[in-house]
Amino acid sequence: MRVFAISDLHVDYEPNAQWVRQLSLSEYRDDVLIVAGDVSDVEDRLRNCLETLSRRFAQVLFVPGNHDLWVRRDAPELDSFGKFDRIQALVRSCGASMDVFHRGALSIVPLLGWYDDSFGAPGDELLQGWMDYRACRWPAGFEARDTAGAFLAMNRYRRRCDSEIIVSYSHFLPRIDVMPEAIPAAKRYLYPVLGCTALGDQVKALQSAVHVYGHSHVNQRIQLEGTLFVNNAFAYPHETRIAAKALVCVYDAG
């Protein structure tokens, strides 16, 4: 059994949706696929994508990203926590899962999250231009740290034993130093909305051998403090320089 990973499929773009449909129906029948968020805020598109992937893999594991929780095209009474509840039911109905996956000594653990300004305070450019501030709805009085705290509190898994091998995954970045040093200074204004340090603390507590994340659209593979951090974002169609647009194997159980 192999464990593959991908994130940020953004199937609202037809070239991305076509890539999903063209994946082999036979090559991955014994394998697991981690989809680390940002498929679509349109539930029918999310459903179609997960159903398509579930026909190709033994198990598809999913955690929602910020785009999946947008409610800009939903009824005004639905907030993003309500959208999260609907996504949980949708994922189950597709044959995919948001639960911990166990196979022998291996556990694949989803970690929910959001950003909380622990990577820096957002500036005016970010506050005015970041779509989440307009496309998501949260309970009255909620700020980013409240949203992050609510999702982080849902991550209750603890190591079972010292011999357990954990592959964890999240949509959001668990630490800002996974971002390549080559990122231009002009692009770093986005850092405050990439993730949160408390998520990184949870990865550290799990002692994850591998942690898969998405969101930044910058493909990365870096070893930090005993954990291999992997971002394999498919990204937008034009983002060919920073995204490989291919599945990556993050663990092989042999």
C-alpha cells in the first residue's frame, strides 16, 4: 500500500477537473490518497471530484480548505461552520473519509485548522484583498483566532504507542519555515493567512513521520525536527512553475 498526496485541486477550473478524470482506474487500487483541501466551494463539484477519486483509490482521505468553506454562493443563513458540517456528510456519502485511517502500524491523521495571525498581523493589502474575509461567514464576533481555535479543538487524536507511524495532514501550514527562502518579499504579505503555530504544535505532539499540507500553492519537501513536510499542490492552471501537477507518494508500506 502506498500513500499519495495532493492538495488545492481547484476543480472549478476545467483543466484541473479533467486531470482528475484522467487518473488511472487501475494503477492505484491498493493505495490511499490524501486530498489536503481546496477542491471547490460548490458542493456538487466537490462530490464529483471525491467520487471520481474514490473509484480509483482504495481510500480517499480529505480535510477541507478555506475555499471549500466559502459560502458566497450558498443561502445567507448558512455560515462556514454549517458548511463544514455539510461537507462532513458529503464526504462520507462519497466513500471518502475525514477520520483517522489505520493500517497496521500506520495511522493517517487529519488535522483541521485555520490561520490566527501567529505568522504575522495582516496588513491593509491583505485585509482588503483576501477573499476569505468576504466569502466565509462565522458566528457574530468571531475573529480569525476564534475560528482557528474552534477547528484546532476538534483535533483530539493522540499517539497509541511508540511504534506507531503517523502521517498527518492539514490544509493550512503548521509552521511558516516550510515556506522556501526564495519567496519574494513582495509576496510575503500573504504569510499571516497561511496557517498557525498551534497547528505545528499538534504535529510535533503527534511526532509525525510525515506531514502533508496545502494552501500556499508552493510545492515543497523539507525535513524539519524529524518530520518530513510535503506540499504537493495542484494549484491554478497557470501555476506551472511552483506546482508539479502530479501525484506524489509520501509513504510506502510495501
